[in-house]
Amino acid sequence: MSAMKASTTHLQHVRHMLAVSVGMIAAFVPVLAVVMIPSPVGATSEYVNASIADKALTYVGQWGGEACVDSRKPGDSGGQCRSFVNCIVWMTSGGTQNLGGRDYFRTMLRAGGQEITSIDQLQKGDIVQEGQGRHTFIIVGRVSGNVFHVVDSNHHWNEKVSTYNRTVTLNGYKRAFRMGMTAPAAPTPVPIKPIIGNLDTVTPAPGGAVVRGWVIDADVTRPVSARIYAAESGDKPEEGKSVTVKADGTRMDVAALHVSYGSSHGLRTFVALPKGNYTVCLYGVNEPNTPGEDKKLGCQAVAVQ
């Protein structure tokens, strides 16, 4: 009897330990489930957002469910508008973004979408969701104002994919989401404002020539420099003698033509030259720290006696 009693006690002890172990595992498993499920909330997925529209456009004229057949996305089928968009995003994102779920707005945010709140910010590939299941469509491009070219499925209640122009408004009921990345905007080029001016006259004078003209660098209103080159005829003037002067003389005729720049842009200067025949050229010097380069404003021949 004692042996039997001992055996029974041992069996009860084993059962008790198993029950405790199962309870501990049952209590621990939910914790594991919470910890191991990754949160999809985050930045837009790393693919070009416009490719959503490009992919959708390849199905125009077809049954919208073809996108779900091709994508093999779990949980979506048929040619309804939302299913079509879900399957397009699934394909475009490489199966990383699943828009399936009861709350049409929250699922796009949880999949990493960025909400767009202004029609002025809508770009190709953005998804517009009207209500909880009323309609879903994809932006292809702006036509004008709040009219956009769009692509969707089931617009005509036939589960076919079509593209057309649609007036778009955004509010708490009609919301837009960007699931992919947009290409960074090209840097705005710095406009290069020209150097303007003219070589008016080159007049021979004893021991040289008098050069008259005017120069404006349109990047600034203040007077700028001018450079005068002189070389004997047949040579390249820019390889001959050079003189740099400030074009700050009063020219009321220039001020009348270029009102915003004032009158202090004229020049009248003597250039010493030996006897001979010369080609004299006037250049406007680009103002330092502004875009652009020096500009030739004219050349004239002169005979120095």
C-alpha cells in the first residue's frame, strides 16, 4: 500500500508540474505575440510613388480583378475599386504594404502611408479614399485647378479599370495618402542675369585712344568694372594690352532705358597706345559673387597717329 500511495503521490506531483508549466506558457505566449508583431507605422515605403499610377494604368480596359490575380495578394480579389488599389500597391511595394482591413483610412496609415491634406500637394500615385468604402482611386496628374486625371476600377459599376478626369476635394470624408516616395524636387537654378552695355566710340587721340561706352551687370544696381583690350590689327585683342576701369560715369540716356539701375554706368577713358592700327574691345566684368561671366560688348578699329 505504501508503494502504491507513493506512486500516486508522484503522479499527482507530475500532473501539478505540467499544469503549472502550461499555465506559464499560456501566460507568456500573448506577450510574445505582442512583441514579435512588427508595427508597420512609419515613413513611406522606399519605391517611387508615381509607379503606383504607372502600374494601375497597365490594366486600363481590363477587369480590375486581374491585378489581384497577378499580385497573388492574400485577402483581396475581384474588380472592386478598393481591392484593385490594394493589389496594385501590394505589387508596387513588393508585398510590403497591405491595405486590407475594415478601416480604409487607418490601414493606409498603418502600412506607412503619409496623409496629404491639400489638393495642391497631390502628386502622381497618390491614393484618394472617399469614406469607408464609397470609392478609391489613384491620381495620375493635375489637369487644372482641382480637376485631376485619375485611374480606378469599377467607376462605371462594371469592375473594369478606366482613366478619366475627376474633380477632387479633400476633407474628413475624402482623404488622400501617399504610399511611396516622391523624387526630390530639382534644385531651382539660380537665374543668370546678363551683363548689358555697349562700346559707343573709340576715338584716336595723341598717344592713344579715347574709349566711350557703358556697362551694367543686371545682378546688381551699383556700378561695375569694365575691361578694355587693345591689340594691333590681325592679333587677338584679348591677348593684347588690357585696362580695367570702373564704369561709374553719369549716363542719363542709359538711365532712361534702364530705369531701375540708375545713371552711374558710363565710362570715358584714355588708353595709351603707340602709333599703329588697333582693334579695341570692351568687356563688361561680371560682378564678384554673382552668377555669370564676363561679356564682350563690342569691338572697333582705330588708327593711332
